[in-house]
Amino acid sequence: MNDPEVLKACIPGCEELEKTEEGGFRAIAKMKAALAQYRIVGVANNVEFLGRLVGSDSFVRADLDTALIEREHAALFPAAAQPPEDAWLLAALAEVERDAAAARQAAERAVNAGSPWRALDGWRLNGSAVRRLGFRDAESMREVDVGALPGGAWQLTLDGVTIAATAALAADGTLTAALGPRRLSATVVASGDQRHVFVAGRGHVLSHVDLLGIAGAEHDEEGAGLLAPMPGKVIALLAKPGATVDKGAPLLVLEAMKMEHTISAPRAGTVKGFRYAAGDQVAEGAELVEFE
């Protein structure tokens, strides 16, 4: 980390510092790089905040006092942004690569290990299979269509844009991928229905959506409430009674088994009300939301 140009890229504004101070902002750049390499899943943390803090103008210039956070508030607390498209594509790639690895391991243990019926190569008579994967963040749900290409490659389609991709997923979640001509190194960790995507020094949390489950819910009795998948505690109500929401919109967060589960709208409709308040304990199968 001795290249001044690299240091300037790591810390905006550092080109204004005196050369005698290069050792200091070189250390800060290393600290930012080290923070960007953290991969923490399952517990709340402030790693990204610390990365912004050590890169702020006040910290770089050693202008340190109790007013630093207030002075740098805009830089330290940027407006929430939707995960970049790469995060959605990498989550989909990790999903199909993880399933393909599981299929290979099962085939190795089977008596008919060489059977073509155990191959997940997407072959279909007169065509190829396309798998649709759904993910959501706090604001929206998006779907990625994944088709198999010859040689173990994949074809990804997101919002009508199609791209060829290849990927190699390690057991620890490290993902080496090529999205068209671009090569990326990321980490995708599955924790329950959440997919933690770490790429380009940022972490993004997406929830894997059971599209078949949503499709089945659309045939439920009109007006039926949404049910708790397991015993837990309601920790947040994300919609207002009377609000009209889209399919997949987050309605309620349930904490169970030390994980957070987001209950989402199975289809477009109206939130008539909630059966429980934040902090209430609920039993498995309890009706949580009056939805119409």
C-alpha cells in the first residue's frame, strides 16, 4: 500500500496532505482495507460505519474531538441505498452453485453415481431449463432467471437484461465470478433465508424468497392472515394498517431461533391490521396479519 495513487483512491481528499504525512494516511488506508475484509453474519455490527469514520476528513487530518460525528454526519450516515445489481446477480450465482455442489455430493454417494438423471446441467428435450430465483431487501423484491449454458456457465436475466456468467463457490462462501467481461471476488454466506453478499468492500443482506410458496399463498382464502412459521417474538411492524402494498412487500419482522424472519405480503393487497404488537410473543401458526 505504498502507491500514492492507491492511497488517494482509498481516502478522498488525502492528496491535499503534506508528503510528510503520507505514513499516517497510508496506515489509515490499510485500516480501511482491513475493515472492508470483515465478514460478520448473524449479529449487528458497525464495521461499515468504522470504515466511513476512519476515511472521514476529520479523522484523516487528526481533527479529533467530541464533535467529530456531528461534524461528519453526512459522510458517516449516508442515505440507505438499494443493493447494486451485482449483489442480486451474485446471490443468484451462489444459490445455483451451492445447489449444484450438493447434487454432485449426493451423486458421489449414490449407487448409480454416473446416471445422467443426477446431472443438474439444465438439459431439457427441445430446450434448456430456466430457474427463477427471488430475493428481497428492505424495499423491494427482484427475480433473477438462471439458465444453464454449456461448459458449466450460466445465463442470468435481471430486469430484462441478460448476461453470461461463470462462478466458483468455496465452502466458506468465497465466490469467484465472471459477469460478462468483468471478474469479481465476493463472499456470499447463507444464514437461514438470508443471503449476506460482501462485494467491493460493502455488505448487503438479501432474503431468499420461496416463489413457489408465494404462488401457493395466492390461492389461500381471500382475507386470511399470515401465519408465524415458528414460535418467536414480534420485533417490528413494517406497514401501517390500511396501507395498500405490493406483492412481496415486508409487513412484519419476527425474531425466532436467534434469527430475524420477515413476513411479506403474498400478493398485492391491503393490510387490514396486525394481531400482535412489537414485543409480543407468538406461537407457531399464529395469525399475524389481517390481509385482504
